[in-house]
Amino acid sequence: MSEAAVKQFRIDRPKWFADRAQGFYATHLGNDVSPALVEQGVRRCLETAPMAGIELWRATARTDHREGLRRITVPALVVHGAADQSALIDLTGRRTAKLIPGCVYKEYPTAGHGLFATHIDEFNGDLLEFVKG
């Protein structure tokens, strides 16, 4: 997160989250999400301490997890939405899947970060299949 984004986040967190909510659910691709669900998502985000959110973003951007991912030896499922605006798929999901030996990778073409809500049936089916595997 850029320092300019951190400044905006500190000034008006509710607006910062609300401005990104539709992208979180990728509603521009036709994902049907109620205004109530969007509001609930924003409220959940606002329950986190502002400093915790900022430090999480900084740590995520500055930490290299590649070696740790390569050492994973248990079955792993990597799930990612191709329309995720906050974690670009080429930089996160696809790279992560390549680094975890033998992982199962599931990509949802019309999903954003909130795929647990927009693709609930597909996601739960993939999760159950993996767990039963």
C-alpha cells in the first residue's frame, strides 16, 4: 500500500473500504451481491484496528514467502479469483501455486477477493472435493 493510500485510509476508513467494496466482489463482472452483504463486509473491515490493517499491508508487501511456500509438505489448496483487484492473480495466486509442491490450484475467472460469497457453491464444492481427496 502506498503512503498516499495509507493517508486516505487514515482520513476516512469507511469511505476507503466502501470505494473498494464492489471491486472486492467483482460486481462489474455480473456477480450478484446484495447491498446488505457489501455493507456487512465493510463493517467487518472496520472492526479491525486501523494500525493493524496498515501494518498487515506493509508486512505483506515486504515479506518474501517463497522459501516457506516451497517447504510445504502437506496437501494444499490454492484458490484465487482472476478478477481480484487487491491481490493481482499473476503476482499472488499463480505464483503461490507454482511454489507449493503438488498443490491443487483452482482459479475462478469472474471472481474477485470475495469469491467465498460470489462463488459460494463452486468454492464449497472445490473445498469439499479437496478435503475428501
